[in-house]
Amino acid sequence: MKKYTNINDIDNVSEIIQEAIQLKKDPFKFEALGKCKTLIMLFFNSSLRTRLSTEKAAKNLGMQAMVLNVTDAWNLEHEDGAVMNLDKAEHIKEAARVISQYGDIIAIRAFPTLTDKAKDESEHIINSFIKYATVPIVSMESATAHPLQALADAITIEELKTKKRPKVVLSWAPHPKALPQAVPNSFVTMMHELDVDFCVTHPKEYELNPEITKDTPIIYNQEKALKDADFVYVKNWSSYKNYGQVLSEDTNWMMTKEKLGKAKFMHCLPVRRNVVVKDVVLDSNQSAVIQEANNRTYSAQIVLKKILEDLK
Ligand code: CP
């Protein structure tokens, strides 16, 4: 694997899921692979799970890991030909090449603005690192995608499924803040790689990017969508059409025990209790969120392993 910024960077999704499940059973098996190699993690935004699980994944492979909160470094310019006489002290052209000398893989978290759709869709931060860095790039969540999360979610579904072709529903939830579409985008893309009966449910006006959902059934009636579900992935996202806006905080879309039925509850975390989902769901044995978070380590580890094998 040359990079991991989108799910389509994986050659064979079923194979990588099975390999990740094997790695989980014996996480230090490939400890020699990353010896004398360094992962550099650049955070433009906050994180709990991604930061710790990706570092753990690197260390399980024998790598060293270095973290830079980019807000502590120089403000980066991304425009080609910019006259840098304002607040940007360093150009990405130098920064990416300099960082590439200190690490063998660069992992980046860079959220969207949620105000400038064109800029967000250009993925200007992660793409400028892909352009100017001289080492492989891994996305730890970009403006439009969270592929490490989606891989962890797929591993979790594979571990928990009790039938060959489970029904999986992505269900929008209310939230007081405008959140990115990265997690649902990658989840939808990942579900198309799995043998699942998949649909999305959300209020009207919360359509995701139609390019991403073009082959996905969208059911506006949540109760109908949730019928006989085996897995319910609950997530808020802000409007794509009215870009970045919170159009509804309708509490009727919150996940409850009654609506969940017998399904497993999934969420990428962090989650707002009693806004997105009722306590009783999160505290029940139907909640898969802790297992999902644990699988973040193995999704990162299998991706880093594939990239390290390609570096040789
Ligand atoms: N799910 C996830 O990416 O968690 P963090 O934002 O805490 O890294």
C-alpha cells in the first residue's frame, strides 16, 4: 500500500479485515517490521482515540511515534505562489519535505472548515502533503473521509455478525454543533465493500454527497429503515446541501432502546449521551462502541503494516 487516505487505497477489503482480526490475536507478531522506522502524526484538530490507537498500532509494529499538534507549530501556507506577508510563516512545500526527513510515514488529521465546501472538497491539507511529502501519507480523518474509522467499523461488524448478510443502517442523530460528513461518507463507502443489506436514514435536507450515496437506499422514515436491523450506526452530520449548517435538532431522531430493537449499536465516539443516544443503549450489552474503539488500533496497525511492507 502506497498511502491510505481513502478506502479505495485498499486492494482487497475482505482480506484486510481478516488480516486485522488475526493481528488482534497476536499484535506483536510483526514487531521487527517497524524497527528503526518512525511514524509522525500531525494533528490540526483534537483527538482521543485516533491519537492513542494509531500510536499504539505503530508501537505494536516496533515503530517509534512522534506527535505534533500543528497549532503549536508555524501557521502553514498552502497556496502556490502566495505572497506570505500575512500570518502564514511557513509554506507546506518546505514543511512537508522537512517532516519527510524525520519520519518514514506521515499521518494527518485535518478537519473541514464546514464553511467553504470547495476548499474542503479539494482536501487541500492532505493533498498538499501527498504532493510535497516524500513518504507515504495516512489520513487520520480529513475534510471528507475517515477511512481508519470505517475500517475499524468493518472489523467490528465482521466480529459481531451472526448471519452471512446482516442488515446495517446508518441513522442520523441530532447534535447541537455542526459536525463533518467524513465519518458517514467513509462508512457508506465501506458498506459497499461488504456483503451487507445497507440503507441510510436521515431527515430530508440531510442528504450526504450524492456521489457517495448514489447506490445507497435512503429511507426518510427512521422506524421503517430500522426494521429488523442487525447493526445501527448512529451519527450526526451537518447539512451537505446547505453546507455545514445545523438544520434540525429534532430529538425524535435520538436512538432509544425501543428503536434499536435487537440490533447492535455502533458509533465512532465521542458521543453526547441523551442527545445522540439514550444512556440505556450505551450502557447495555448491545453497545459495540468500546469494541469499535479497540479496533481502531488494529485498523491502523494493518494499514501501517501494509505500508511498511511496501517500503522495503
Ligand atoms: N472516532 C475518532 O476518530 O475519535 P477521536 O476524534 O477521539 O480521535
